[in-house]
Amino acid sequence: MKTMHGDGTEQNHQENEEKYDEDDRRRRRDMYEQINPSNNYENTMDWEDEVIGAEDLLHVDDTLMSYGDFPPLPDFPCISSPSSSSKSCYSSSAPPPTSSVSQRQHHGSVTCRNNSFPSSSATSSASSSASWAVGKSDHKEHSAVDEKTKNQEYHENRYGNLLSTTDSMEIQQDELNRLESGDCMDVMEGFGEIGLFDTDDIWDPSCLFPYEEEEEGFHQPKEDHKCLVDRETVDNDNDGDQEKNNKPSEDLALVFLEWLKSNKETISAEDLRSIKLKRSTIECAAKRLGGGKEGMKQLLKLILEWVQNNHLQKKRLKEGQASSFPSYSSQQQHQNCNPNSHEFSSFTPPESNPACFVPTANPWNVSRNPPPPVVPPSTYVSDPMTSGLAVYPPPPPPPMHGFINGDPSVLVPHFNQSPYPSSEEYMFDASSHLQNWAHHQPPPPTHHFSLSSHPYGASYHHQDPHAHHLQQPPPPPPLSRSFLNYHQNQYQSCHQMFQGSNTTTSDGSLIRLGSSATKEARKKRMARQRKIFSHHQRHAQNNHQTTDLQQTRVSNDTTTTHHQTLNNSANWVFWSPSPPPPITVCGSLSPMMMVSEGRPLTVDPPLQPTQSPPNYHKHINMENRRQGCKPAEKNLKFLLQKVLKQSDVGNLGRIVLPKKEAETYLPELEARDGISIAMEDIGTSRVWNMRYRFWPNNKSRMYLLENTGDFVRSNGLQEGDFIVIYSDIKCGKFMIRGVKVRQPGSKSEAKKSAKANRNLHANSPMCEGPSASMIKQAVA
DNA sequence: AGGACATGCAGAAGT
DNA sequence: CTTCTGCATGTCCTC
């Protein structure tokens, strides 16, 4: 405040800070350009456009979508084009939620800012980072103004666009409310309600969930659905006006009738009945397709075409099974059971790395006090609501209100607890398809469901299940309801985050249904998962290259080992499907940065913490070129490392981060409460929900990573060890690795580590890193 | 001299 | 009483 009124000295200070800000921005941008040479300003804008397109389609609920695999963007703190983001976000799509437009614009500006962060998705990121602070504690944030005292000068100078946390909170709440309202419906029913056609005489409610009943022993009480629909109806009462505007004409009925006539023999009412789509989705999609009657018509055509294609696909599959031809699903199942096999690789879409669609990628998940990390294998996200926070993942996108770490409320991205989805699970896990689709697309991932440009072509090609079926060498699993439901599933995933559901992804795809699953069905499912999982564990032990490393790793933390095993068993899911997961660390700092699966490497302490990341980045790239390293499936970008001090590994559960690197590579912090960042442990794929924040310190800041206690403990990190933070270029996730520094005199440990690393690198010869040689030296 | 950061410590919150 | 949270201060390092 002093600065605001400022005497001469203060003015000078301010000027200096402004200059510093400018330099800082330039520096950050340079850094990002170095790291992501492909990302230029235009890309950024294109990307934003795509995001906006998808978001429009998905409507507001989808701000919660996980855009985890968005590529990191260059840092342009102030390109914030509220105009582009906010306008696009809310102009063409359904009416903005309760929040005012101005709020949205705020939102938008922040979004843009956050987009520059790794792992950020456009909108969600914004909501996350900003809302997080708000969600944390109302009163606190409401007094945010007070809080901006001396820190404000710093803050305001550095960040022109301040987000009103209050605003974002309202937005969050609004979104929450909407999610809770269960805004989904049978798509055909939806059309029916909208007036497309009369559903009563066609649809038999008993056909609603034939698959669950059939394959999962799962029963969805009709009442549930009814409730859903009723609720929907109630919810939609408010949309009455809009509905009127979209009242379809007879054209639609004609289109539908014609289609019915031509497909009556192959497609039953049940098939149609089984398709569900959110009303808001329908409306938004229709809008995107031109709006009004025409849009609705286009959408209907689109859906019908999909139904047709999908149904035929399904039939073909059934026939194939009947005639003993391997079906995709069985194949898939088999493949899934042999994650390490080449067969798996060859049949798996090149980039079907589920991790890349993990909501957990959302670094913006927030957790104020994440419960102890006792978790099922694989990534989990705790419920933001439980921590009273609201954000997203992506502030960055997959910003949500999720939390990771320890919180049993799990949002498991794609697969279930079991790394081996059963065939039917796979078949019905729309998110899997989404992932696959997503990975066949160039970034931005939001192309997933961009119906925007052309109903049947262009931008639709990525989403077009039909196209997908036809183009993918092995036909993908029947999408069944996925085309429409995957959309819903995404909501569901997000919903899960909000609700803190304990269900995993396997249930995730059935999340709305899962709540009413019978105990029996659940038992069966769990038994199956246990079975599969134990099988996988055995398999992983035999085949997984990291096993050796795990076994030799010195750890006095048995739980860690356990988790490790569990997590590694799931690692195949997250890492490149290619046989030896060649993980290239593109921006790694030091030798020990060589990323491998398994736990913290034990290495000599050759740290040069101040070594310039960009230089190292360049070095690594050259190394890659020299060694013929193709860009790995999972490129990790070194962000920063920190040698742990006593205070970092103490029971405070916080690690002071180097200021320069933090400001350069981590999301800019709007409020001192910071943001929640989901950090995936590279060794275990476990996701830790940490908080990245700062403390005012004189006229500067101290950057901290909080909630690190469990991570430090589980990695057995001590003073002198260090952590390294990366961002996954593909998924935009933050990744963290604890590296133990070899204790002098512990030769056997060094040998073990060396052996482990030799094995490791033997499996990935292309990427032999310095760590192996360093360890060899140590051994010598 | 000024900045970065390690850590001490006071007050708040939780048990 | 313990733990958590957040700030302030002392020390070290860089310019």
C-alpha cells in the first residue's frame, strides 16, 4: 500500500519492480520457448481456440474437464485475452452460469495466464488456481484485500490481472451445484423432451442398462434413472426459455423417422434408449452445429450416424465372437494382461497412455490437508470438497476440485483399480476411448469432442467413432454408448472429484449408476479386480524392468515398498507402451535426473543446484540426438530441483523452493495461498497433492511446496537428498522425484543401485543416462 | 547492499 | 499439550 501512495523511494522501488516484471516475463518466455520450441504464440492462440470450442460444446460443466494432456504453453502472462477466452467460452454456448459475465471475464483473464503453465488447461486452470485460494477459507479469502499489504505491491506489479477470488469461488460453487444436479439424460429422451419425437411409445425403460445387468450383474434401479431424469426435468425448468428457442420442427422428426425406417432392422429401441447425453450437451452441441433447428438437426444426424455405426460395429463384434474370431475386446483383454508384451504394444494405440488423460494431471487439485497417502495403486485424486477447496487441474486444467494424495476418494482416470480392465469394462469405459482418441490427435486434447466445425467431418474426425473404427488397425472396442456417454463420463469423472466418490474408474464409467449397484455386483467386481490385480502383480514382478530396482532399492519404509510394488504394477499403464519404457528426460538437470521407474535413485551427490536448467535442457537434447533418442513417449521437462535441508524434511511438511526456478517454471501465484499442484511421483506414479504457495518475505517471496511430508517420508528422503520436479510435456502433469544421495561408505547400496541402474539401462539402451556412469564411478 | 533461503518462533487450531 | 500456520529474522551468497 505504501507503494500505492508512494514516496520517491517507493516509486523507485515500484519502477524497479516493473522493470523486473518486464524482464521476468521476457525471461520466462524465453525459458518456455527454449523448453517448448514448438510452442509459439500462435500455437497458444490456436490452442486456446480449441479449448474454447470444446468448452463451448461441453458447456460449463466441462470447465471441470481434465485437460491434463495439454501441452505446456509458453508463458505470456498478459496475453490474457479475456476477449478470446471469456468471450468464446460463453458466447456461443449456453447461458453462463449464475456468475456474471464480468466474473467470467475475470476468470478468463486468469485462465489465460494459467495457460502458460505446464499441465494447464484453459479454463479449469483458471478456476483452480484462483478458486483454490478461495475455497480454502472464505473469510480468509474475503479478506484477501487486507492480505495484500506489502506483498501486494510485489504481487500487483508482477501480475496485472488479479482474479477476484470471491468471484471464482462463486463460479466454483455454481459449477458444483450444477454438477450435483446430475445434469444428464437419455439423449433420445432428451430429444424427445425437447420435442423431437415422442419417446413414450418406443422406449422401454427396462432396456436402460442392459449391459450392466448383463455383464456386471449390475442393476440400476429404474427409480434412479427416473430420479435423474426428474431432476433433470426440474433443472431444466429453468431453461425453459432456451428450450423454446430450440424447439425442433418436424424436420427433426422426419430425419429421425427416416433414419428409423432405414435402420429398424438393425437397431432397436433399446439401442437408442441406452444412449444418454446431457441436455446441456445436446443444447450446446446443437448450438455449435449451427444452433436452432438446423443445429439440432445436425446433431441428431450425427448421433444417429454414430448409433448406427456403433451398433453395426457391435453386431459385427458379436458375430465375430460367435464365429470364434478374436474380438477386439478379447484381444484387448489379453493385451491388457500382458502390458509389457510387444503384442500389447503393437496393438495398443501408440499413445494410449491413460496417464495422459488423467484428471490427476490436474495440478490444480487442491488439498489442504490431504489424508495420509494410503492408496490404491495408481493415481488417485482426493476430493477437493473434503478439503473445502475448489479448484481444478488444470490450473491448470484439469483444474478441478480434486485432490490427490492420500485421500481415499479416488478419481482414477481411466482404468480402474485394476490395471486390467475386463473386456466389458474396457468396452464401456468411454474414457479409455477418449484417451485413445485424444492420443491420436495432435494437441490440444480438447479436440476430443469438438463438434464445432462440421458435424461430420473436419474437426469431428477425431471424435468420430466411426472414423475411429475404420481407421484404427485393430478396430477399437465397440463404443456402445461411449460416444455419447464418454462425454458424460468425463462429467462423471469430474463429478467424482467433487463428490469425493470412493469409486474408482471402473465404477467411474458407471459412477451415476454405481451408487446404486447391488452389493453382489460390487462384490463380484471387486473379486474380479482383486484377481486381476494379483495376477498383474505377479506378472509385473516377472516382467517389469523396475522390479529389480525396487528390490534392490534401500528403503526402510516398508509401506513405501508396498506402494511401490503396487504402483509399479500399474506403471505400465502410465508409461509408454513401448517395450522398454524409454523415458527421456528432456530437461533434466543432473545425472541422477535420469528418470526411471522405481523409487528414488541413490546416487552420489554431484549436485549443482544452480546449474542452469536451460543449458541442461540443451545438453540433454543434444544427447538425445547423439544417441539417436527419439523423443520419448513421455518427455519430462526438468523444472527445478532442490537439495533438501533439515527444515525441508522435518515434520513441517514443506519444502522451500528456489525462488528463481519456481517463478520461472511453476505457475505464477496470484494469491499467497497458492495453488494445489498434483505431483506425480515418477517412481511410483503415485500422485501427491501438494500445495505450491509463497510467503511474503520482505519485499520478495519465499516459494514453498507444502504437504510434502508424506512424500518425503515415503521416499525416505533426508537432509542432503533432493527432489526434482518435472513437467510432463505431453500430459502437462507435474512430476516429482525424490533422489537419495548415496551415503558415504554405503558401498553395498551403491552396488545395488548400480546394478539396478545397469539393468534399467540395459532395457533402455537408447537412454543411458549419466546416473549409471556416476554410480559406476562411485562403485569403482 | 540486497536477495535468497533456512529456520526460529508466536499465535492459532486441533486433540 | 501438540501440531499447524505463517511470518520474521539471521545467515549466507551474489552482484
